[in-house]
Amino acid sequence: MCGLLIDVDHLLADPIYEPNRCSIGFHPLHTAIPIALYGLLLFHPKTRLVGIGLTIHILLDISDCYI
């Protein structure tokens, strides 16, 4: 669920949905510092599943930027 909850920051964009926009680097929760924090979540056993979900979300968004 957390992997999907980070898309809440899309509501801050104007327009909310732009089909050709790359969300990496544009939306606040899709910038370098939060992405680094998502990676750090992978190293602690209690936050590992959340980190996996967030990392997969970011990887899918990165792949969407190239397609």
C-alpha cells in the first residue's frame, strides 16, 4: 500500500495528470532525497517490506520515463 501512497504527491501537480510527464524529479516524493530514504528502508528488517514496495514503485516510474 505504501508503494501506492507516495502517488498522493501527484495531487500537488498542475495539471494533476500529464501523460508525457516523468514523475521522477518532478513530484516531491519522487526526488533524490526521498528515493535515498526508500533505499535505506531496505536495510532494517522492520521496514524492509515498505522499502521494497517503495523501491519497486520508483523503479516502475523510472522505466515509465523511458517508454
